[in-house]
Amino acid sequence: MWESMCYRKQWATLYMSQGGLCAHCGTALTDETGWRDHHLEYRMHGGKDTLSNRVLLHPHCHQHVHIGKIAVTKPVLI
């Protein structure tokens, strides 16, 4: 239960830092579209589970990123 609550807070922080937008396509992340927590540097390659190494993506964007081996970066809000 604690782990689930901790991840919800982290997802909320990521969501706010991204302005509610997908880090890949730039459109809104909503309950209807859903989201996936994506590691910028994969953990199997030494990436950490910190917020600075994670972004939120739509489920279909997450698939495209992994299938196409597309690099994603943290969005910068203006």
C-alpha cells in the first residue's frame, strides 16, 4: 500500500513538471488516454529510479518509443 501511494505522488510530480503533456508527442495526458512511467536511461543499463530519470508517456507513445528505440528527453516548460 505504501509503495502504491509513493508512486502516485511521484506520478503527480512528473505530471505537473511536464505540464500534463506526454514527453513524446506533447499532447495531454488524461485518465482516458492513460500514461506509462518511462525511464530515460533504462534501469538495465544503469539508470536510476529517480524522478530526474523518468517521464510520463501515453501507452501507445511508450510502445513506439520502445519499438523504434526512440530517445526521449525531459520536457522543458516555458
